[in-house]
Amino acid sequence: MKNNFTYGVSAASYQIEGTHNKFETIWDTFAKKDGCVHNNEDGTFACDHYNLFKEDVQLIKDLGVDSYRLSISWARVFPEKGVLSRDGIDFYKSLLTELKRQNIKSNVTMYHWDMPSWVYDEVGGWIHLDATEYFLEYAKVIIDELDDLVDMLATLNEPMCSAYLGHYLGLHAPGHRDLEEYIKATHYILLAHGKVMKYYRENYKKQIGIVLNLSHVLTDADNDDNNMAVNIHDAVTNRAYLEPVFNGSYPEDLLNLLRKNNIDLSFIKDEDLKLISAPVDFLGINNYTHALVEYDQSNQLLSKGVQSDLPKTAMDWDITPESLIKSVEQAREYTDVPIYITENGAAFDDELINDEVVDNEREEYILTHLKLIEQESVRLNIQGYYVWSLMDNFEWAYGYSKRFGIIYVDYKTYKRTPKKSYYSLKKHILSNK
Ligand code: GCO
């Protein structure tokens, strides 16, 4: 295994903190619309990490990991246009200071999907150039105020989800279904990344990167149509992000398909692509499963997901550890920078019995994936692995119905109970140090 391999655990602002109705994000609005989020649940209380963060940092400490990956809520910092919240900034200062005190490194993401509602109301989400300027204004504040306390910084988490799930499939906030919006949101969210990269490089000098979710795409019914669907789905979900960030261009096959659908691409400027492809210090990869697809004539993007008979998690996602390595290999076609697996983990239907959760399936999932990563860490220059997630939390469209945590959360009392997987991960880390 690589020397200094980082063990970590991950979570994200909206999913754990609780907004306590002090500000509003696009997920609050989305959750109010019927049929979008399980039982119309939202992040008002979440895990109440806002109040319980010291206890949570202690649990991270006891787990024995080196690093905690968290995100900052843009809306907590800028609850309204032009209004900076001192309380918001101070919360993150306290959290980061507590991590430092406990000797845990921080890996901080500036955008994990919780766009303030006022930005959406102004410009309709990531589909407008102005969103990039609002984001830059926020990012500058975060960087200026927090850089001393941060060890690793990432601009975005999974821009594919913001653009493709949020603006094409309608499965994530803001819940739009529009092909043109997919490419606009893709481009402008990446441009926001590029603008922040420029500001950071000119003023600061720690590690800054981006987190992409990559899933290896394949079909199990090999024919010309399905193979084409595999390529296009790979372009839409993986290469549409890898290529601009590392090569400064979008995949030709994707652009051709968009042109065929009469989409005017003149909003994509060369100078944008220059900013977007500024060198990063690391790449974070989030991965849970592969993407099994087939040709679908009725979809403008020509593919649909299909079911396999492989073992599955509670999300109905196939358990495919080797596909994680395939995704890292794909990223390696683009870049030599250090790679961190910034999210990997699984939801299962946990039961709390006598103050215990015996989550054997999660334990096996995590240890299988982690051991594979350790084995391949030298060959692929993988410098760390973060489990998703520290604790059960608001799982987006699934609300609180899916549990990914290695710590169980009782949503009535907010009591935390480490699961069996927490203790086995702790043991694994200890024996590797
Ligand atoms: C993700 C997200 C997490 C999800 C996790 C499980 O980046 O997709 O970072 O917020 O909760 O992936 O779906």
C-alpha cells in the first residue's frame, strides 16, 4: 500500500447539519413539491450536526481516521443576496477548529448541491452565467476566512449530479427535465469551478481539486445500438466532466448529439475552457456501482439503465467492486494527479436492536472496496479512501429512508450509535498503521 495513505470519512452540509429554517436552499423547495422527495422530507433538522458537531468530531476521532470530508453550505454563509452571515462563517470556524484540536485533517468541499434559493430565484440555477459570479463571491469569502483551517479544498462535488440529475432527469433539485439545461448547467457549474481555481491560485497555495462521480458504463447485451448507448452514456456522465477539467474540451460525440438535437452551443467559450482546465492538485472520485445500460430510442440521450441479477444494496445498486478500479483507470487516461476515493459506501436496511446495529453487508461492502483500493494504490497513485458516510443522513430524493452511515442516527432523539461496520473499519485502520 502507498505510504501515507489517507483514511477518511465523508459527509455533506445539507445532509447532516440541519438548516433549522434559518435559510433556504433548492432542496427545501424541491422537497415541498409532491413526488420529488420521499415523504416530502427535507434538511430542516437532518442529524442536527449543527448543534452536535463536537460529539460527531469525537466519533470521527475514535474511529481513527486521518481526515474528515465535509462541505460548506453556501446558503448558510449567504442566506440572502449580498448578505454575509457571520454566524454561518463562525459555525465552520468552530467545526474546523475542533477538527484541528483533535488532529483530524479537513477535506472541504465548497459546493455539495445546496444552492441558496435566492440564487435559483435570480437565475434559474446553474444554467446562467451569473450563477458563476455569485459562486465566486461566496468562494472568495470561504477561502479568505477559512484557508488557515483547511487542509484540502475541493470546489465541487459531483457536477454531473447537479447538471444531469438536476436539469435533465429531474431527479434532483431543481427537478428540471431539459436537454439544453443539461449542457448549460454542466458548463456553468464547471466554469464556476474554473473561476474559483483562478482566484485560489493567485492568492493561496494549499491543495485544491475537484470531486467527480465516475461510474464504469457497460451493457450485457452486446450489439451496435447498445454499444453506442454505452459510449454516449459514458460521454454524458463521465467524459463530459473529465475532458473539460483535464483537456479543456467537451467530448466530440456528446457535442454532435447535442447539435443533432438543435442545441445552440455558442455559449461555450474558449476562454471558459481555459479556466475550467486549470491544473488541479488532486482528483476526488466518488463511486458506488457501475452503470448498466441499453439503447433507448425514446430518450434524447439514447440510453436507459437496466437491471442485472447481481447482488444489490438497498438503493438497488449492483455491488461491483471491480468497477471502482475501472473508474480510477478511466480517470488515469486523463491525469497523473493524486487520486482520492472521496466517497464509497452502501445503504442497507439497518435495524437497531438492543443498542446495536449488526450491519454485516455494509461491513463487507466497505472492506472489500477498501482492500481493493489499498492493493491498487501504488499502481494507480491512489492516496486515500473516504467512506460514505460518517452517519445516516438525508439521502436526497430518498429522504431519510436510506441509511448509508457507519453510525446509526435516531431521527427522534438524534442519538448516534456506531454500527458494526464502524468498529470493523476502525480495526482495519488500526492494523494498517
Ligand atoms: C453523492 C453524494 C452523497 C450521496 C451518496 C449516496 O455525492 O452522490 O455525495 O451526497 O448521499 O452518494 O447516494
